[in-house]
Amino acid sequence: MANPSVGAQEARAVFDVLKNGWISMGKVVLSLEKKIQKYLKVKNAILFNNGTSSLHASLLVYDIKSGDEVIIPTLNYISAANAVIYCGAKPIFCESDPKTFNVTPEILESKITHKTKAIITVDLKGMPVDYDAIKKKIKKYNIPLISDSAESFGAEYKKKKVGSQFNLHSFSFFANKNITMGEGGLITCNSDILAKKIRIIRNQGQNRRYNHTVIGNNFRPTDYAAAIGIEQLKKVDKIIFSKNQISKSYDKAFSKFPNVCTPFVPNYVSMHSWYMYSLKFKNSFISNKFKNFLLKKKIDYRVSFPPIHLQPIYKKKFGFKKNSFPISEKIANTFVDIPCWFGMTNTQINYIIKQVSIFLGNNK
């Protein structure tokens, strides 16, 4: 499903850091932050040890605490909900739109209460939400908007790189993302005040050495991980272009079949990052049949992600049951991600197209 594009350049960069002797957070981290600021055209980019840490820090900077509520879509990876729990707050789950798999302004507004202290949206599969529409709808409530953009680094919203549309954007550089640091996270924002607070939180709450002004954490990245990130950043446009070409080939091949939906991309998305390419079926019977077919044909797949409210710990903690969020559950049970990664050969792409087309043709 994913094959990190890591080679000799990254190895040399890591070796140079190790040879240098400074391997914890230092000048290389700062260098990568500046390069990302330039690439995304944002005022501030703050690196983290992983994407969960960057989500956690995004909430800490707004002083989210016990008694507060944070709205998040249940169709999401569990880290966003866990970050809310870490703060002692309560995640308020919401549905997603079955066409885009993302939240809408109307869905979010329906969940707002006097306890709502933040909203986290998710760019699922690497496709941006409609930031402007959400900002317009939520503006009167004066609630901070945080984008879980873990999967959409390099994507564009209305011809502008994702990273400055909301108060904060949190990214991930895990191994299966378009670019990786092995593990890594990032917060971007245009507020210098927020950025200063985030840097203090990242470094055990220190505003200067051994002077701790807030309860922070050790969210620091390493210089050798940042060295990998610098080399990866050089490749990101080529990686995203390649994945867009693969997606176009898939769209052309599969859109003619009435029994499956290829990904819907709204007009406001001027560049999709294609973290994953997802096919959506009419029901779980067909999608399960498709998964078994792929296994037999030695084609990998994913069904990311099961709705968070159905995870055992969240069912136990909050009493959620099946059909608590039926739209999200149906989406999760009927979409299947197929391989779409940089470096796939034409032989591999054509094999997938051929086999999937055979299945779709035989299962009308």
C-alpha cells in the first residue's frame, strides 16, 4: 500500500548528522522548518516527534482541559480522539459526508454546544475539507479550528498549499505518508503568538533553558530525522505528481463501471495529495467480496479507518454501540483503498487495473 521513497541521499544526510555529533533537536530541525515554511508559504512551521504529539500540542496551546468538548469526525484515525482525552476533555464525534468522506459546515454546527472549545477536521485520504465554507459557518462561534492534515501535505486548496487555512494545521511524516521522517509531526500557523506558545509546549514548557512557564512535554524531533525530512521535501512535488497520474489512470479505467464509485474531488481541491485511492461499493457484501478477490490476486488493500466510536476503548468509555453513527459506519464498511504510491511500475499499475476491472465486470 505504501513504499517510502528513501535511498542514498537520505542515508548520507543521516550519516552527516551522526558524524557532526549533534543528533537531538538542533540546527537541522530549524533548517527543515524554514524550508517547509517556504514550501507551504506559511509564517510558522514547528516540527514534532510525531503527528499525535502535534495534535496534542494543538489542543494544549488553546488550554483544552477537563469539562471541555472538542468536535471531531468519528471517521478518522484514533490519534485525534486520543489527543482530546490526553487533555482531560471529551471528544464529540460527528458524521462525515458520504460523497467526500469529509465533514461539512452543517455537520459541525449541529454539534456545537456552550462546552465546545475546539473543532478538529480531517483531510481524509489526503483531500482537503472546504476550509472557507467551514470558517464562514463557524466564525460567529469564535471556536478555534484545527485541521488534522496528517494525510494532505502538499495538497492544494483553491490553488494554495494546505497549511494556512485554519488556525492550526497538524501534519504527519509517518512512513506511509507522501514524505516521511520515519516518525514525525508538524504544526503550521500564521500566528507568531501561537507559534511561540507551541514551541514552549514542545520543549517541556521552557521559554528558556530550565525556566518552565507551562506544563509542556518532550515533543522534540531529532536532527537525524529532520535530515531525512530535508531530502524528502525535495521529492514531494514529484511524488504527488506521480500519484495524481496513477489516480487518473484508475479513474479512467473504473469510472465506466456503475457498481463502484471512484473518488469524488470537489472543485475547491486544486491538488489532491492522494494519500490513499479509495473505491466505494454499494454495500459491504460486495466490498468484502472485493477484498477477498484482491487477496487471491496478491494485491494489497486497506480499509482505513474503522470509526473511532467503535473502537473497544471508546465503546467502553462512552457507551457507543453499532449504528451510533450509521453514515460513517456505512462508509467504512463499503470503501476499499488500493495501491497508489510513488515508484509503482506501469506493469504493477496495469495489473491492478486489469484485475479490478475483471472483478467489476463480473460483479454488476
